Amino acid sequence: MNADTCTCGKCRCEHRFRPIAVFDSGVGGLSVLRAIRQQLPAELVLYFADQGHVPYGPRSLKEVRAFSETITRFLLAQGAKLVVVACNTASAAALHYLRQAFPDVPFVGMEPAVKPAAEHTQTGVVAVLATPATFQGALYASVVERFANGVTLLQHTCPGLVAQIEAGNLDAPATRAILEAALLPMLAKGIDTVVLGCTHYPFVIPLIQQIVGPNVRVIDPAPAVARQVGRLLQAAGMRNPGPGSATLRFFTSGKADRLASLLPRLLGEGGPVRQVQWTRDSGRLSLEVI
């Protein structure tokens, strides 16, 4: 009898009914949560938005690592069975560290989808949109070294784009201006693929597609991340068999009403939102629900 069929209560069966945890600097990780909900509708999910510190992109890797460790401890205390680091910046800064610090916890992180872009480009010129910290991280450098041989990568940090998305300005003139400043020069150089290296950016795919046209492929990494979550849960015997749609719970270090107001538009559903606050005791960061 394996963990998928066991009802004895002595194996990992009870883990199936614990929640997945997803965290990001803000609402960007909702693009990953959306894909998880589509592929794993029976899973309970905790979502943590560190909107008190958004954006992570301009911050130091050390600072983002400290935030990520504290958030992980908070989510594990809420019963999380798997943690999705649904933030490219946090993945670049902290994913390796988190796996070492919490060796018994399955983690799924983000990496820019350079590999599929390099495999399918016809022009050999690919755009990568990401935050400064993602571009500076060893994870991105490793992906480029392994998969981008013979491909020209044009990079842009899209300053201000995360703030526009956090404000819900998905198709505002200012949002278009940021994207046009990044993409139009790249189009002139022959890009045929756009890699989204920030989880906020899938929410402006319709606007990106308007700018680049139908012949340029835009890669959203969220579905692949959701599939990896499913594989890890299945392999560990921790996947919730369902049936039905499970509940969502949200936490934010910003304003709860602000996050709640964006959920229907960005996620298509909502749930209870609790506000948490950052504290520091004897130099150590911690989080507590207000």
C-alpha cells in the first residue's frame, strides 16, 4: 500500500490536506496562483504578499534573502506543506539558501524561461524583461550559461512597471509607455520571443502583445511552475485528491483592503485577507498577524 492509497494515518496522508504556500513581494505571484488553481483546484492555498516592501527588484540580495526566510517561517507556522517562491527576485536571492535552511520542505522557485525561448526562437534574438536583482543573481547567470548559447538576449528592467501593476493600472498610458520604451528598440533588433522574468508581468501580456504583434511569442512561466508543484506533491504522496475547489487565504504586509480589491481583477476570485506586520526582536525579523 502506498501513500496515495493509505488510510492508516501513519504515513504522509495527513499532509495532503495541508495548504500550499505561495509568496511574492506583492500581487505578481497571483499569476502563479492562478495557474495553480487551474491545475490543482483541490489544493488549499496560502498567499503572502509582502506589499510593505514591494518592489523587491531594487533591493539587495541580502535584504531579499532575509525577507524570504522570515516569510517562509511564517508560512510553515501556518501549516504549509510546500512553498512556492513566486517571485523571480526572491528566487534569485534566496531559493538555494531556503532549500539549505529548510531541508525537509519542498520548494518551487522561478527562473526566467530562457531555455524554451532559446529552443524555439527563429531569429535568434530574445527579449528578457526582469528586475535588476534577477539579472544580477547567480540563477539567471546559470540559466543563460546553460541554455542561451548562440542566442542574443536583450535585457530590460522596465523601471516602474511593478508599481503600475501593484496599483492595478494594467492598461494605463503610463504602463504602455514603460513597455514601449523597453520593447520597441528590441523589435527593431529582431526579437521574436519575449521572456517574462517577473511574476507581475503576465498581467500585462495583453498590452505586451498589442505592442509586439502576433508574430512575437510571449512566454508566461506560471503554467510550468504549477505543473512542477503538482509533480512534487504527487511524488511525495501529498497531493490533495479533491474533489472540488478548495479555499484560499491571503496575508499582506500592506493594506488588507488594497489587496482584497485587486483579487477579483487579477485572480478572478477572492478570500479572506489578513494584515501582518514586520517586527524586529534582538536583530531578528519576524511576522505577526494584526
